Amino acid sequence: MSSPHTTPDTDQQVTSTDEGNWWHRSHPTFAAITGFFAGMVLVTALPGGFAAILRLLFSDETATELFPFALLGLAVPIVMLAKRKTRRFGVFMVIGMVLTAVVVLSVTSLVLFFML
């Protein structure tokens, strides 16, 4: 939210033009939150979306053979960890990926345990 203020040498009001951009640049939790949720989306939506697109474009046998290429999505956080400017985002992205995988696997194992 911009608040108009007066400058010391003139009595004219000056308003700030970058209202919402400060949050993206300097807020300490922006990279953490967006990286974590990007990791969750990468683990959950990427394999499903890739499989759906493959099933639309190819036969079932070809789609099954091409599905392991979904693992190329893991190159995204690896490249982000390698570059200094995106390292913090990449770390939280990996944390989101790992925690999502742990939650999905633990819930799956509990459901299978109780069903059997």
C-alpha cells in the first residue's frame, strides 16, 4: 500500500509506484514459500500431467516406454541448486519435494496396512 508523503524541500505529495514489488524482492519468506510449493507441484503434478499428455499423444505401449523421461523434471532443482542466485529457492524446492514424497509414501503405506 503506498502512502503519499511530502518532500522536505517542496510541499508536493509524492506517491510510491512499486506497491507490491517489495514483497517479491526483499521479503524473507517469499523464496521459502514459493520454493516449497513449487517442489510439491513438481512431485505431484509433473508425473501425472506428463502421463496424461503421453496417453493423449501416443499409444499405451509407447506412453509406458516414454514415461521415465518424467525424471528429467528433477534436473530443474539440481540446476537451481548449482546457481548461486537461485540456490535458496532450490533448497526449499528440494525440501518441498522430499516432504511431499515422505507424506505420500507414509499415507500410502498406512492405507495399505489397514486395508490388508
